[in-house]
Amino acid sequence: MEGIIHIRIDDRLIHGQVATQWTNELGATRIMVINDEIAKNDVQKTVLRMAAPPNVATSIISKETAATNIKSGKYRGQKVLIVVKSPIDILALIDLGLPIKQVNVGNMSVREGTRHVRPTVSVNTQEEQAFNQLLNQGVEITTIMVPGDNTIFLKDVM
């Protein structure tokens, strides 16, 4: 996956921590939000682009488009930070042929029907099953909120 430097699950997508701390720490030149619904919503895309640093390009695209672009080498020479909302999105990207081996979980908000697995990570049954499936496939999943935090592996807290 040429050009992809980090994959993060964060249901807030582009926000302060991603726009400043993660982008700076990674030296990202592009933030790619992969979300089918937002890719079709011009208002939400505009809001997300406004949250990104001015010197960092943004792509807000569907899972299918992301997989096609990544597999074709479109981001070669770039430093792309991918952000998705859920582990279910990661499974879908793997099903579309992306060889994802590492993922970081930042924030998954408390919602009805969720339980905490970490202070900032709450999962429902479907998300928990997706995480377990990813772990069973050998994907390394960390739960690091901001760069510099201690590395905690999801397998140790689920």
C-alpha cells in the first residue's frame, strides 16, 4: 500500500488530534477519510476539509474508490493518514483487497448498546465481532489516543 503511513479508527474523523498531533507526528501530506455516506455529502465533506491543516491535502472517498486508488498506486510518494469510523470499515477494505496489517483505534464514542473496552473506545456487538475478526486475521490493533501515549494492544483489553 504505497504511500499509506498510518490507518486510524476515529469516529470523529478529522478533528483537532488528527489535524494537528497525528498529522505532524507522522509528517502526513494527505488525510484520507474513507466513508461511503460522507463521500456523497458535500456539506459534511466541506466541514471535514475545513478541519484539516491548510498544508495537508484531503481525500474524502468511498471504500470502493479508496481500494481502487490505493491498489493502483495513486498515492505513491505521498504520506497518507487514513481515517475511518469503525472496524467494520477496515474489514470491508480488506475484503476489497487491501493488505491491512496494522490499525490504531483512537476514539469510538459511547452510544446506546455499547460497552467500554478502553476509556475512549466503546463498541457494540457488531464492532466487537469485527475487531475479533481482524485480530484473528493477524491485524495488529493498538489503542493510542495521541502520539506519545503508551502503546496498548486491543487484544490485551478486549
